[in-house]
Amino acid sequence: MANQFQDHISPEGVAVYPWLNKPDTKFDPDGVFSVKLLFDKTASKKISDVVKPLMNGGKNNPIKPELDDQGQKTGNYLVNFKMKAHIRKKDGDSFDQTPILSDKLGNRMQQIIAGGSTLKIKYQAIPYDGMGGGVSLRMKEVRVLDLVEYQPKEQSADWGECEGSYVAPKDEPKLEVVKEAVDEEEEDF
């Protein structure tokens, strides 16, 4: 069966919470690759022009306004792109898939993409009726225009010099927790 959905290319956007190098399995054991891209109103309109005709009264729109810490709209929009990592077909077959990650020249890359990276996404807009209906933006390829590479947290932070700070004596006694016996006949208050 030929793919009936048209490929689209997003405008440049800034990655928010990307799961592009390995799938997120927190809510789906089969895993989901995903990224939210932050766009201004003009750029998000280009995606909205693709999504709006497919919504057909559905309530699940992949384009949401960005909110600040006080819950106020910032004027920017977050657009959610996803790809299932493991697919189970109706005939019982299954397969794994990953998004194609490439640099601005189209060279494949392995670096771990972190939030703040500037990306373009090749995607398909897929309408659906279940769970209130809506549109899902199915990610196919990711073009990294400006990489912010993920840096794992170090085990011990360098706190620097803290003059006049408390230093525990080396022979400070350890506190012992003493459990008192509770008389089972006493009532709890």
C-alpha cells in the first residue's frame, strides 16, 4: 500500500524536551520519539495551514500556545511532533523505526540533541477520530541547523569556595533513632 499522506517541512524552530536519539518509554512501553518545537506566530501559521483542514471538529490539535510561569500566553506556539518507535501492524507483523537525524548539509549524525537546538522537521499530518479526534504530526526526519548537545549531569557538582561556611567536625557523634515501645492497649488519639 502506498503512503497516502503528503510530506511537509516545518519552519526552523527551537527544540523543547527532545526525545530524538532514544525513545521515551515512560507512558508507552513500545517507545515514542518526540520533540516540541517553539515557533513565533508567523512560523506556526505555516503548520496551522496544514493542520486546520484536517481537524474535522477534532479536539486534539498538535499546536498549542506557549504559556509563561503565570499561565499567560507568550505569543509563541509549541508544536508537537511524534514517531512511534515500535509498530505492530494489524497482520501481526511488527517493526522498529527511528527518525533520520542529519546536520544542515544532510550528513547523518549521532550526537545527542538537547533542548535549545534549532531544528526543521520533515513530517506528515495524520488525522484520526479516536479519543476526541484531531491531528498527529508524524515525524520522519530531523534536520539540525544549530546543535545544542546534551551534557549529562555530573555526579558531584563543583560548589566552588564558600568562605565562612559550616564544616562538620570529623568526630561529630551520629544521631541514633530510638524506637519507643508502644503499649497496644493504649488508644491512638
